[in-house]
Amino acid sequence: MLLIIIFLCAFLLFTYYYMLRGTVFGVQPNKGDYSGFFILYQILMYIVPSSIFLNLFEISDFWVAFKVEQDSVFVISLLILFCMISYYFFIAIFTRLFPLYCKLNDLPYTSKLKNAVTFNRLSLLACLFLICIAYFIFGIGHSFSTALAGDVSVSGLRHELTERKEARVIKHLFIFIIPLLTAVLASPAYKKLKVEKTISLIVLVFIASWAGSKGPLLIVFIVFLISHATFNQIRLTFKSILKLVVFIGLILYLVYWVVLVQYAHLDNISLFMDYFYQRVFVAQMIGVYEQFNLWLHDYNYIWHGIPFASNFVDYPQYHKDLMLISEGRSDPGSIGIKNTLFIAEAYGMGGWYLLLLSPMITAFNFCLSFVWLTYLLNKVAFHNFEFTKRVVAISLFSYIGVTGGFSDLMLFKVTIMVTILISPFISLVSLISKLKK
């Protein structure tokens, strides 16, 4: 059974590489282009490891697994891998509908990249201004700095933020703008601005750590690396692989340091490694296995996929219900949400019919979201089409992923949210540009 899983994992990688190469969703190390890195990242970090680990070891070995029967693991793994192969097949089809946007062309380095620098400068200033407003008007400090300066739990500070509406808005603004700013910062736009680039990167790390979450900080470092490699067309050689190994080591050290701020008892390296591989390689996908043991199904879950429906309808949320039921929780206000693959929430909303359609629906919405956001940012902010395509492919899809659930992309909910939240930043750039004329 394990051999079948390994074969399908290899076939999944084969499907991804050969169906999507030459497009913005692919990765071509031989040409120094990694614009589709985060799609490959999801395969290598979540889907393949979880499928192999869960079939290699007993389910009882994983403390992140709840309500999963050992006999169900193999069949669910097959379902996941078949659906992911279908998903990448449909992406390959839909990229043919938008060849102008999805096909990779040579990247022209023109003076128009000055618009990207202007965008970053104004956005960084706007983010710092928001941090000042949060502190002086709302009394909300910088969570990570506060946790480091005093004997305060960063997880407790993060929980306090979720209870304040203004803090949630600022947090989401930062989450959606940070990958964009990072990608531009690593691009040729800052080739002659090395001092400003260094200062801006420090400021960006400060902004990313405001809410005390590990995710935005890691995104800064990963997006910076991938953007730098793509824009400089760095091909994989022994020297570049060696540098990559060193960088990954630094990232792991950063993760270790950040985790210790939140969980001091993991100072033992063996405890940390157990925490790391279970939280990263298994926990991001375990919700799928729990779903197909619990079989949650309620047509009211579909409301969560309709943009702004929460303002008018009080509906149950699939990912919260899954966490409550699978982990035996009783207080919805004290938990977050459980990540799953898109097929789990699709089944929860519409049963097997919607599950079977979900790879096609998710792939189409994924491609169309890319097209729309590329058009918007190119038209208003960057004015360099090939540059914008790579920035959008690398940055925006760092948080529009298949493990976020089906409701994120079913009716473009995340895409609409991204558009709304980045609009103040691109509007500011547009206004400044018009005033200069």
C-alpha cells in the first residue's frame, strides 16, 4: 500500500511539472524561474509528506491526529492524491484560456520599475502609520516585541488581538500586503538601492511580526528568497544548492527561535523536531482525514463561501465545526480553524457531487483570480506586465492555497478580500502618480 502511495506522489509531481512548465504556475530550475513555487511548496511540504507519513506509521503516533481510524488512512490518501492530480490537470487546461497572462515571457527591465519602488515606499509608510495609530489611539502594542521585552505569552497577545475588531482589520491588511512588498523588495527594482533595500527589509520584518504570528515572518523570508532567485534567474548549481541549504538552516533556526517564544518547553531539540514535523508535515492535512472519518455534512456550510454573507446570515462554519468535533472542544470562541484540503469542505457543503466537481471549480477560480489581480496591480500600481505577473504569482499565492479550504475560492471570497484590502495601498500610489503629472 505504501508503494502505491509513493507511486502516486511521484505521479503528482510529474503531473505538476510537465503540465504547468512554461506557465506562471510552474517551476523551471533550469531556466531560473520559480514563480509557481508555492504550488510546488504545498505538494512537497503538505500533501506528499502527510500521505507518506500517515501510511508509514501508526495513526496513534501522531498527537495532531484526532478521530482518524487506521483502516481509513490508505483510502483517504488515494482520494487526496487523485483529486490533486485532477486539480493540476484542470489548471493546465485553464491556463490555455488565458495565454497572455499565464504564459511566461522574457522579463523586460525598464524604468517603469520605479512605480514598484514608489508602491513599496508608500505602503511601508502606511503600515508604520497604522502601527502608530494602533498603539497611540487603540492601545494595541507590537505583540512580538512585547513578548520579547517582558514575561508575556505571545499566544496570549495574539488571542487578545482576535477579540478586537480594529486589530483584526490591521492584521489582515498586513497579511495581504506583506508578500507583495517582499516580492518587490527582492526584485531588480531595488538593484541600485541597496541601503534602502536593507532598511526596508528590517521594517518589513517589524511589520510582519506585529501580530505575533509565525506565518507572516516566514513568508517574508521565503518570498524574498524565491523572488530573488526568479528575478535574477538563478539556476540550480552546486553553489546555489549549497546556499539554499544554508538558507534553509537559517530558516529552521528562525522557526526554532520563534516557536520558543511561544512554547518555551520545546527547548529540547528532539521535542522541537517532533513538534515541527507533526505541525508542518501532518497537521496541515490531518483535517481531511478527520473529515472522512466524521463525514460532516450540512448545506448551510455553503454560506461561508459566499462573500459578505456573514453580515446577513448566522451560519455554521465548517472548519470550526471540524475542530470542535474532532478535538472534543466546547467553546467556539477559544479555537481557530482546522486546515483541510479543498475536497473536505466541498463534501461538507454538497456531498460527493460537489467533491467531484471541486478540483475543476478550484482550478478555474485559482486561474481567474490570478488574471484579475495581475490586471489590477499592473493597471494601477506597477505598469510592467511581465514583472507584475511574477510578483502576483509568487506573492499572492503564498496565501491562496489548496489547504485553505474550498470556500476560499469557490466564489472568489479570498480574491475579493485581497482586492479590498490592497485597494487603499494601490489607490495611494495612483493618487501620488496623478499629482506628479
